[in-house]
Amino acid sequence: MFSVPIMLAQNTVQGRIFGEIEGGDKTPIFNATVFLKKASVGDQTDDKGNFKISGKFEFPDTLFIRASGYYEDTLVLKRIKI
């Protein structure tokens, strides 16, 4: 299972990927592949689970997350005007 806090900026999607074992602590996932489907861009997470994807994006888009030893997960990202 993944836990993904995400921040959307004008031309950047960034966040941190954590693995969570039932009843356990969240652990940063190193070297996970994170990419946006429509934008066809992505990144690998660092040793703290951080990633940053820069480019021109159109939302909504789907964020795919893959890491060895975990099920693949997806998250639909939408732009919300405040």
C-alpha cells in the first residue's frame, strides 16, 4: 500500500511515496517509478521517497506508482481552483 502526499504547482507535481504495512509505520519507498499517463513524464523516488515531475500538464491526469515488492497503484490528479 502506498501513501502519497502530493503538491501541484504551475508546472510541477511533487510528493513523497511511503509504503505502509498493516498496523506498521510508513516507510519511504526508494527507487519507485512515478509517472503521469497523459503527460508521458515521470521520475524515480530518492532515498526519502521524494519525487518531482516538471513539464506542461493538462489535468485531470493519472499518476502511476510502481515499486518492487508492492502492488502498482494509481491516483487521479485534478486541478482545483481556490
